[in-house]
Amino acid sequence: METPRFRVESQRLHVESTGFRKRHAKLIRWALLAGTFGVAFAAGTAIGAWTLVCRSGQCPSVDELAQYRPRQTSKLFSADGHFIAELGLERRTLLPLAEIPPMLRDAFLIVEDKRFYSHHGIDWLTIPGAVIADLRSLSFSQGFSTITMQLAGNIFPERINRRERSGFSALARKLREVKVARAVDARISKDDILELYLNQIDLGNGAHGVETASQRYFGKSARQLNLPEVATLAALPKAPGRYNPRRFPDRAIQRRNTVIEIMRREGLISAADASVAKAYPLRLANRRDAGDVAPYYVEWIRQLLDLQFGAQLYEQGLKVYTTLDLELQGAAERALERQLRAIESERYGPYGHQTYEQYLAHAGNAEEGDARNSPYLQGAFVVMDPRTGAVRAMVGGRDFDDSKFNRAVQALRQPGSTFKPIVYAAAIQHGRPPTYILDDSPLIMLPMAQGDTWSPQNYDMQFEGQIPLRRALYESRNVPAIRLGMELGEQTVVDMARRLGITTAIPLYPSIHIGAASVYPLEMVAAFSTFPTLGTQARAMGITRVENAKGELLWTPESVRTPVLSPEEAWLMVDIMKDVVRRGSAAGSVGAMFKIPAGGKTGTTNDGTDVWYIGFTGDLVAGVWIGLDRPERIKANAQGGVLAAPAWTAFMNEVYRRKPAPPDWPRPAGIVKKTVDLLSNTLWTRDCPGIEATELFISGTEPTIACGLMPGMTVDSASAPPDTARRRPPP
């Protein structure tokens, strides 16, 4: 019942409004006229825009849906025949609507389009709110997409790019979505639209459709999901990258619980069920069970197959058998990530860059990071069988979802001192023995192109003077390596690098001898396969055979193996590189921790932006690279032997706990042993003032002159009385 006060107030307002209309009648008529013209203009503009955005076939025809078939994936298998992953532009396993649980269907409907079954492709009731929100933000960030509109963009991504979110392109995209959605709704039943949508929707982590997403996140079919798992999937369409439960579990749980609350408010579940579901922990399947292993390796294989098969790869469901060893892959991933976290946690001293954990905590608002320039510490790990070139494991970065840039095969980085074995292999092949004397004294090069002089330094900023070739390599002295390379000639060193499989540009400058020319990590690791095989370089390979869906053989790539060094030359290099582990730059991080016969080489660039360790046993060669995508000093005093080598050691120790250790390399018959004076590269005598050592030589390269004797005198004469000394005829 109205109160007297309310009646009086209502009458006053009525009188005031009537008076306003009388006083401003002319203004009101003009406003109504302008509004009418405005509506007409807006309608005309919309019709014109509708016509414009669909010109020249830019709006796909719904008739194409009759022929539409979702892309099928090829299957990838490991070296022992285990399933690895689906391979395709989109990973998808189709599930009929009747087999998708009602709770899962309802969860998507209530979150994405609760009036789906009552509208005709467009939910007009949501448009005013979206327009107001967009006007406030001066953007097209607030959408009003129905499930049918989303489906239009998913099926026709080339002509309806759903990533366009600003400017006229976003408006044009939305108009195309509207037109196609209305046509789809008129042509196809609601259940068929929903089935297509639930098998098409991008749910992150490379999964398209609820069945594939269920397998990849939870390791089971969508038919078996419980309420919290259903809500987790229904939470993803809003922003698959932002709410990816593998990368952002806390964020995923928060969004999941929001979906559960929406389901409770809409009466889909009871308050008690909602309370239990919100408390349920996020339980994800391990990556192997979820078919989500070795993503960088898988993508590398996909690229190789795309070159060979093209569209056939994505249309015919091929079976691809690879060289991947799942145990080695897991060990490589664990070893690398532990080492990267150890560096970030300042175990090796102050670390001034953003850590991976800090990045995940404060970034991630974007769907995907800058692939080539992630701000946190990165790494790569490659493991090969040196006998065949089979790549057994590959890690191309820390987070494939954040950065798909494969640092193992795509990143060009300076190898630093890991390049030195190429220089020394050329020297050994050109007759220099391990006792060959090199000069480790200050070196000033002629002016460079910019007019500067170059004065290379050793890592310790010291010079040793006269030094044997063996020691110069295992101590990783820079100046002796440069002098040796210059003596051989830059072209000789480049030729050796090419024979070892390095394909990148190597300019003919002295700095290349200490690793100034950039390389691909995969090629650098493959180059080292020459040493454990005693002379044969194997090019990296990842595929053993490809079959069609019927099991018929389509392709068998051949292993490419190239003889580069003789067994004696390679064995001598192995023996010197074993000294890197026994007493050189990797003695503390490898030799002290790993007791199986092994050789290798550390690498550090001058400015500390790249650290490496590449090492080998009789049956494995593996390389580790660590650095930042935008080349910056990792930390003060960064060294490959300290920062990279521990990951190699951890990997090898885990591997050889489960498999037999390979034997040491047998010494070829062409290797001879001599006692020499290391200071003069002469045969040792009892009166020699130098340093006595037992050294190994390729027959014919051993010294023939005794310490302190004139050329032509034999070692026997050095031990005889002076009056009986004999001279050997000159060669």
C-alpha cells in the first residue's frame, strides 16, 4: 500500500517531468529524430560491414561442413615400440556425443553458453553487456561468443582468426563468426554442433577436444572423469594457456573451483558435492602415461616428417618408429632441470636473473611466452648413440608450453672451448704428437676491421710459456689453441669441422679456434661421435621407419656415417680427452663423480654467456648447453666445468645404474709408448734436465732425438761413454 508521502513525491516528479517536456518539446523532437537516423545509420553500417567482411569468399560456406573431417594424427613410437605421442597439427581423439558424460556436457554448456539450446547461434542477450564492457576498455576484449561461434572459428581458423582481438580486424572477425554461426545453426542440429565443439575446442597443452585433453591431463578417458576433473576441463576454454594445470596448478584450481560454484548455483550439483569437489587435490597423470613426453623431440620429428610427407602426415594416420629411449629421455630432463634450479638457487654463487619459478609466479597472463626470448635460464641436452647417430634423448628447453623454440636444433650459440677438439684433431691428423710443444705466451693480433687489436687471454689470465699439446687441451688453454690453429691454417680447421658435420658459417678468423663461430648444439654433439667410435662421424637421426595405417613400409632413413680420423688418430684424441676428465677442466665435476671410462670437453665463452659440456662413453655421447636466450652473462665466473658438466654427470650416473658399463677403448696396434722429456719433446735420458713422462704416439710421430743430443744421435749413444757415441744417419 502506498504511503501519503510516497504519493506526494510521485505527483511532484510527474509535474516536473511534464513541465520539462513542455519547455523542451522542440529539443526532444530533434533528439528522437537524431536517434532514429542514428539507428538507421548503425543498421546501414552493420549491413555494409557485413557485406564487406564477407567479400571474396572470406566467410566460409557452411556447405563445407558436409565434407569436413577433423584432422587425424599419426602415432609416434619409441625405439622399443612404446607409444610416445600423437603427431599432428592438432592432437585429437574423437568421442561421440553419446559417450561424453552428461555432467561434462553440462559443465561446458553452463560455463560457455547456458542458453545454447534456446538461441539460434547468437545469444543476443549477452551482447549489450559485452558492448558496454568493450566501450569502457576501448577494446574488443569482452566477447559474447556462443559455442556455435567458437566452433566456427575452430573449424575455419584460416578465415576466422580468433586471436584477432583489437581494431577493425577483431570486429571483422566477430562479424564473420556471427554470420557463419547463424548459418551453422540453421543447417545442423544442436547435438551435432555440441559434438563437433567438444571434439574441437583447444584445451591447452597441445590437446584439442575433451577426450584428448582428458588423456593428456588425467591419463584416462573423458568417460571416467570425476566432478573436479570435469570442472578442470570446463575451466580451460576461457584461457587455455593461463589455466594450464601442468604449468599453473594453483591458478587452475582457482578457476576450477569457480566453475564448480557456477555449477552449484545453476543447480547442476548439490552444495555438498560442490564442497567436496573444491577440496579435491589436483591429480595429474605423469607425462609418460599421458602421452606427453619429450615434446621438443616430438616436434623435431614432426618437422623432419613434414619435409618428407607433407599433408600425408596429418591425413593418413602414419606409424612412426623413432630412436627415442624413454628412460634416457627422463634421465636427461631430470638432470638438466635439477642443474638449472641449482644455478638459480645460487648454489654456485650469486645469480642475478629472473628465475623460472619467479617467471611462472608473475608472468603467464599471455597465452604463450616469447618463444625465442624467455627471460629465465634455459638449457639443452642431446644424447646420441655414437655408433649410429640415433638420438636417444633431446631436451630443447625447460617448458615447451611456454617456449616451443628448440634450443637443441634451432639455437645458434658459440661453442667456446668445446670447439677445441676439432682444432686438435686436425693437428693430430697432420702429424703433431701429444708432446708437440705449443707457445702459451701473450699474443697480440694485427688490427681487426674496426681498427682494434685482439689480445686473447687464458681463462686464468696467466701464461705458461712452452707447453705440450696434451696439456694445452686438457687444461683448455686459449692462446696455445689459437697459435696451433693459425699454424695449421684456418681453412684446415674449417675443413675438419665440415667433415665432422658442422654446417654453420665459420669465418676464416683466428678466433674460430676457441669457438667464436656459432653452431647448433645437435651438430656439435654429433661431431663428438667421431671420438668414441675411433674415427667415424655419425649424423644425428631420429627416425628408423615409417609405416602407413595398414602397416606397409613407407620410408626407412639410412644412417649417415663418415670416416674422418684413423683409429689411431681418434684413439689418441680419446686418450687426451680422458685427461680432461682425469685431471683437467672437468676433473672435479666429472672425474671425481663418474668412474666409467669417459672423455669430454668443457666449454665457456669469453663473456660467460654460454657454458657447455660434451662427453662420451663407449656407447653414448651427450652434450649439455646452458645459457639465457638473450645472450647475457649467466653469472660471475661462469664455467662449463662447474655449471654444465654436473648435469652430464648426474645423467650418466643414473643411466649406468640401470645398464652395463661399456669397456675402455682398446689401444690400436699403431700406437706406441715412449718415455720422453715433456719440456723438449725429445726421448728421455738419465741426464735429461726436463720432465720425464710416458707418452703415447702414432707410430712414426714419436720423437727420435734424445734429450740434449744433436740431431742424428741415437738414444743409445746418450747412455754410452762419450767416446763411443754413435750418430744415426739423418732421415
